[in-house]
Amino acid sequence: MSKDDAIEVEGTVTKALSNAKFSVEIDTTGHTVTAYPAGKLRKFFIKILPGDKVTVALSPYDLGKGRITFRHKN
């Protein structure tokens, strides 16, 4: 699977979990997924807090996990 095969959805961070993981609620469906920040977000120390709007890339094989690829400005 390549990065191009990922499903892009928008959601809201509900909880900060341990080991730089976050619980994100998807806006369209209401499902909750576990997501971690993608490489550039970690590299440039982009802070993600509960309540932030984010874009999550989900794998088509496991829709319960994903990568946070973008944090939207309020």
C-alpha cells in the first residue's frame, strides 16, 4: 500500500493518549479512530491539542487507525 491509497477524512481530536497518539472523532460518521502525527508534524514540533480540527489519512485495510497529516487553523 502506498500513501496514495489512503482515505482522507476530517475530524476533531477528542483525547491525547500516551506515546504521541490521539483519539480522533470523524466528523462525517462519528466514529473514533486512533491516530498518530505524520513525519512532518513531528519533525517541526506542530502541537496538537484536544479540540483541534485535523485531517486524518486512514488505511483501507484498518479503518480504526490513521495518521494525522494536517492540523487546521481555527
